[in-house]
Amino acid sequence: MRLNRKQANEARAPRTLARRTTSLYADDADGLDRDVLNRKRLATQLARAIRDLSEETNSAVVGLVGPWGSGKSSLLGQIETDLATNQWYVGHHNPWAYSDFAGAAAGFFSSLRDAVPEDVLGKEWRATVGEWVSKAAPVGAAGGVAGVDGSGAIGAVGAIITGDRSPARLRDDAARGLAKIDHPVLMVLDDLDRLSPEELLFTFKLVRLLGRLPNVYYLLAYDETTLTDLLETTELVGKGSGRAQQYLEKIIQVRLEIPPMLPEQQTSLANAAIDEICKRHEMVLSAGATQRLQQMWQSCLSIYLDQPRSVKRLFTQVDATWPDVAGEVDFTDYVAMTFLRVFERRILDLVITHRNEILQQPASISFASRSESPQDRWARWKTLLSAARPRHPDAVEKLLASLFIYLRGAREGTTYVGSSYQEDVSRRMGVGTSEHFDRYVQIGVPESDLAESSVRAAASELRSGVLGSALKTLTDRLLDDAGSVLVKLRREHETDPLPAANTLPFLASVYFSTMDQKSGIFGFSPDFRVVGLAVDVLDKEPPESASAILLSVADLDTSSVALAVDCVQSALQESEDPHPWAQLARDSVGGRLESTIRSLMSDPASPHRRLTRFLYSHRQLTEPSRTSALLWEIIDQGHWGLPEVLGLLVPLGQASDGQSTWTSLGDFSEEAVDTLLGIDAVLERLPAHPDLLARTEQDSYFERRIDESDLDARVEYALTGMERIRARRDAESSMHAATAGMEEPDGSIPDSSDQAESTS
């Protein structure tokens, strides 16, 4: 995905009504700049049907039927516009605003009066209606409603008794007034399916008993299923009697239905919404992202997004929250996770609860899960998903399988082996990796995470050679959690190569600290990621240039020498992928390493943590005999004694009893001594210490506790090891001598039975 993001300090144009984009958020059928659903044509057809109806009858009730979210309100607005241009008066009555029939009746006529110009009906008509409403409903109801002239309504009680102005006569007077107006009136009542059963009944009573007046037509918008369910809860209709539909047919003369969206209309509406999001946020979707969106649409989203409102509901949520994650997550995966948040919240909660298992975190891997077959795993997950009660289980299962390889393998009855899929997911910052999962759940980058924008800023500084605050922030994070940071930096390099001249010194400055970072006792330090990135960076340079840069870095300090050495060694070991710069730099880097070893061993003997590693690297980069000669030269010059060098060759490790961790002596290696110094030469120069063999044997690795700086303990352990070698060799020599004394003249050894017979 290509992004063009505004910087935090970039000046922004002031928000005005003219500037505001309202298409996705507009309260109409599709909310888009173009009529994707062709509702203008439909509105014209429905408005013409109402006009034709007015030619046949002087009053009628029309029902505009469609499920929730189908765009009834939008269509109503277009119908009103069409009729208004054809000389109709349009009024609106909102049943929600009234809690009883009396108030609703008064409010209805108030809306009717507002729809017709005052000079058309006159004050006398309004007074007549006010008196009629007062008598048809409880006394006083009209007086409290704005727009209805209720003057004299209370005083008309006496007229009710005498019968001079009965409700029937008042209704006839009101009807005669309406019959004389120059244009018909359309009264629109929307959202009837949101009323309570009682409110719905007195709304229908109003339309049926009071509102059937000449030149007055009604357009009622509702979801028919919901309306019949509401009616069945009333005593008037009753549940399961079938009378609800009959009741509606008695009220509604003409039923106009919003047709369901065609598949191509669904697709067009969703595409238009995505196009607008991309336009608003200045991004371009890759071919891969587009393909995954198409697959997600076909297998899941199209089943749920079957109404214009549901399409808008999803994509307005994506649009509103995208600025918090732009450039930090994969757009397609974000649409999917937003869909779960909006339409299947229980499924999202299930994914969050089982995140460790889904992401295959080590903490979630138990003996039971390792022995579980993919088929058993999927059966267990189908039970979990069923308990969450998704509206469309199969669609949700397909969606989750497309997001998480763990569930995909279980669903397909297999186990995916290898990391290529996970590398692809990580590269596009998908939800299926532990590195990025929380960004989708938190809708942003958690404080403990390092934003990709920070890595991009640091990479930009490396490319420009201007080392600023972004690179300092990256350095601080490298010193704390190098592994995850280096993964992000390498991805940035793969997108736009980093220059070796600036990148190698930066990596060298943190190289030693990365060696000390481990993920647990048996974990691996992330320094190999530093070497891998450095080799990739050098490969982007011409061989001569890369070699020169590497040699200049090796002159900086000990950490830089270590990185240069490990880069050359790593490159030379990759026989299938030669690195010419490594061959060019090998001898010179080996020479700088030798100078570093001499420098380290010119100081008084002390534990040098990297010295043993340097010695083995020196042996690989030069002639093996050269490393041995170097060590003996240093010993002969008296900088380090032979015992101290032997102690240095004793490795250190970490041991734990599950509650505490400590430094422990590793095994003394005869092979290491023979490789670097030669066993025979060491035994010849090293005085015998038979007393060391009498010391208590403590060969258990977990009991060899030591302070890391205690070189004397390592020396004693090494000398003890050498004495064991000496004792073993002496025993072997004695046995060989004894065997040689028993040999026959022909060189054979007498048979034991012959010796026994001779003795006998």
C-alpha cells in the first residue's frame, strides 16, 4: 500500500462546511457522490405511482416497504423532491414525538398546517381543526401543541352537549376546507418500525380515523417483518393469528417495495466506499491487497453487507479509525478485523481470548496441543465458534482462516510447515503475527510497540546522513529489544535500500548490546539479525566500495571489528550465494582482528567476554597455525600466562532451577585447547598439579556457580581439566608399556589359557 501521510506538524486547512467531505457519512441510501444504486430512477418511478394514485382517489395510504438499512429515508427524500417539483405540498409527522393519541393527533394537524401555505387554508380552517381535535381527543390536547389553534376548544364543551358542533360536523368542515386547496398534500411518516406497539397502534388509528381527508395522501416507511412482529405483541392482533398482515392490508392501500440490491450493485457500492476511503487518505492498494479484498468479499462480506446501511456502517468505521493505524497495519486485514468488531463482536472477543494459540506463541504450546491432530483442532474450534453464535458461521470460519494460518491449517486438515507465509504476513504488517496483532485490537500502536513510522523516519535519517531524534529513538529501542526493531528496519531496507556508509557504523554501535539480549535461558541473541542486515546492506554496494566501507568501520572500535569479522565470516559461509566484497575484505579484516586480539591481551589478565570468539574467528580468517602462533607469542612475551589463557577457554553459561538464574562454568574442552594451542605443547610447558585431582568432583553443570569476573575460578577449573588429561595419558602410557612387555618374539600376546597351563 502506498501512503502519502501528513506529518504531525504540517499546516492543515481550517475545516469549513465547504471543505468537509460528507459522502460516506451522508444520511442517504449509499452516501456516495454517484448514484451507485440507481435510486434516482427508482424514486422517479415511485413518485409517479403516487401521482397516478392521486388521479384515482382523493386520499390514500401508501407503504414504502424495505428492511432496515435498505435506504428508505434516502428514497423518501428523493420522492419528496420529485413531488414538490410537481406542485405537491409535503409535510412530515414524527410519531416518536408524542406519548399518547391526543398529542399525536394535535401534532399531525400541526404538521399538516405547516405543509400548506397559511394563505391557502386560512385562520378559520385552523380554528375548526383545533376544535375538532379537542373533541375527538381528550379536552385540552390541542392547546399544548405548537401550530394548532386551540382557542375556544375548552369553551366548546358546551357545544358538544348541545350538539351544535359535533366532531363529525367539525371533520366535515375541515374536509371541505382541504378539498378546496390547489395542490395535494403528502404526509410522510418514517421509521414506523421503531415505535413501541402502543405507539404504532395509535399512529395507525390517527391515519385511519382522523387523517383520511381529501387531498391528503400518506407515505408510511417501515420494515414489514418488524412491523408484523410488533403488531403480534398487541391484544388487538395477537401472536400467530395471521391477523397482523390483514391489519396492515386494511391500513395500507398501495404497497411500494424497495427491491433488494443486485450482486453487482452490492459490489459497486462497496467498491465506491473503498475508492472514497483511498481518495480521502491518499493511498493506493496493491494488487495483492485488492485480490485479498475480493476473496474476503466473496466468501464473507457480501453475505453480511446486503443493505446500503450495512455497507456504510462498515466502511465509515474503517474510514473514521484508519488515521490511527495508517502505515502500521495491512488495510485488508484491518477491514476484516473492523468487520468483526462491528458485526460479530463475540467472534472478535473469542479471537482475542485465544490469541496465543492462534498466533502460535510458545506459551500456548502444550503437550496436549502438540498431540492434537488438525481435524481435532478444527472440531474444537467449530465448537468455540458455534458458542459465539455468529449470524453466518460458514462465512466467519472462512474469514478467520484467511487471517490466521493456524486456523487455516486446522480447517483444511493439515499443518503448514515453514515460515514463508508468516514472513509475508509480517512484511505486510498483517494481523496474523504477534508483532502486529495488538495494533488491530487497540486500534493504534501500543506504547510497548515501535511504530513503523518511527522506523521509516530513522531510515530516512540514515539515507540522508543527518542523524537526528528518530535515529536516537531507534537506538534506545535497539538497546532494549533489538530483535523486533531489526525485523522492522530490515523490512524498510528491502523497500528502499539503506546506504552502507551510514548504516554499518550505526549497526556496529549497538552490536555488542544485541549479543547480550536473549529471549530466555535457551533463547538466541539477536546479533545474527544485525549481521544479516549488514550483509544485505553491503550487497547493495559495488564490491570494492562495500569492502572499503567495511574496512573503515573495522577501524572504529572493538564492537565495529566484531561486526566486520562476523559479516565476512557469514558471507563466506554462504557458498551458494558468493559475496565478492567479503573475499576482498577477508585478509584486511583478519589483520585488524589480530591487532584487536593483541590489544586485548596486552592488558593484565582479566576475563574478556569476546576474546575466545575473536580467537576462533581469527583462526577461520587466517591460517589455523597463525592463531596458535599468535597465542604462544603473547604468552612468551609475558602479557598473559599460560594458565590465564587456559582459563579464558572455559566457557560460561546460564543455569536455572526455575526460580533463580546464575552464571555457570561450562565443560572444559580438550578439543578447544588442542585446536588453539596444541595439547602436547601445553602439557610440556604446564607444571603438573596432581593435588588438583584430589579436589571434590563437581561435574554437575548446575552446581558450577561462578561470578562472571572470577578468572581465578576458571583458571583452576582449566588446570584441573588439564591434570585429568595428563593422568589419563600417563595411565594409557603405563598400560601400553605393560602390554608391550608381554608380547611374544613374533609380536603376538600370549593366550591367557597358555599362561594358566604354564603356571599349573
